[in-house]
Amino acid sequence: QVQLVQSGAEVKKPGASVKISCKASGHTFAPYIIHWVRQAPGQRPEWMGWINTGNGDTNRSQKFQGRVTISRDTSATTAYMELKNLKSEDTAVYYCARIAGVLNAYFDYWGQGTLVTVSS
Amino acid sequence: DIQMTQSPSTLSASVGDRVTIACRASQTISSWLAWYQQKPGRAPKLLIYKASILESGVPSRFSGSGSGTEFTLTISSLQPDDFATYYCQQYHTYWTFGQGTKVEIK
């Protein structure tokens, strides 16, 4: 049974950074594509970027270029997403999700979500 | 960016009703469309992929259709567990979601 378990809720001040982890179990960690998606309160989910857990390749939404870093630790079967220079509008639940395959790029498994609150 | 628009935004229905949710893409996405169900405080759950393929374990009362720019999700007989918000998502070019359709109790 595939499971993605994320780190706990965070409260940060504007201008700070947050780093969220996503630990995978129940499947071979590499190579898979792990995505990061966020959802602000009452809003639709928003794609942020992905990482290939095998070769470390990443791709990010233009919206987050320069502010988001996605990484992985294959020995720990964990992916990470760091968002810098936080603003109040970054308050959201952040999810990691796995896609089923390169030609099946829908999200079949999701983490439980990590609430990030940005407030002074 | 490909924009996804769902209608209606809110839908009031009763148990046993047939429910249809529409999703439109701003440009053609072939059949690269998924539907998700989300309940409060939970992650989205995959229901349908490639526009019409039911994910394993999802009840057969859920079905999807469409291609190109017009898609629909149908629940043939609404059950109490189905009251939730539903999102369409395109994965033709990057990934974008519709604004959601909340199915509430009438």
C-alpha cells in the first residue's frame, strides 16, 4: 500500500522559509515523479512543481520560480519542498502527490497535507 | 496556461439523484483529464483518469465522459458519502484544476 506521509503544521513569519517533507513507503521510491500542490483556504489546488526521485530532475511552475526548491533523499525515501520569502498569501495546505507514470500524469496517491500559516 | 472551468460551482441534490458536473478546458486537452473528490480537511481522492477510466476501488456509480475541451462527471445515484467537492484537472500541459463543484444536501 503506497503511503506518502508529510511533516507537521508550520507557523512562519513573513519573509521566512519553510521546508516540508514527504516520506514515501509501500512502493519503490525511485524512479517516481513526486509533485507538490498547494491549496489556499477555499481555493482550488495549485500545482507548484515536481521532482524525479530517480535522477533528481525538477520542474517548477513559473509562478514559484526563484522561491521554491524541490529536493529528495533517496536513502530516506523522502522528498522535500522549500518555499522562501513567505508572504501571507502563501498560507495554504501543501500536499505532495505521486503521478502514476509519465504517460499517466494524474495524481494517484496524495500525502495528508501540511498546513503552513504565514502570519506576523 | 490551460484554464479549467467547472459548472455549477454549487449543486444541491438529494440521495438517489443523478448528478452531472461539467468541466471545460480553455484549449484542447485530448482526454488528459482527471476527476477528484475532496472532503473537508482531506486530500483530494482520484476518481477518474483519462476522462473516463474509473480508478480501482471507486464505485461504479461514478462515470466520466468527454474529450477535447468538454467533459462531464456523472454520479448515477447520489449516496450520503458523495457529498463533497469535486475537481477536474487537466494534465495535458502542466497541471491545472477547475475551481471545484460543491455537492451539498438539498
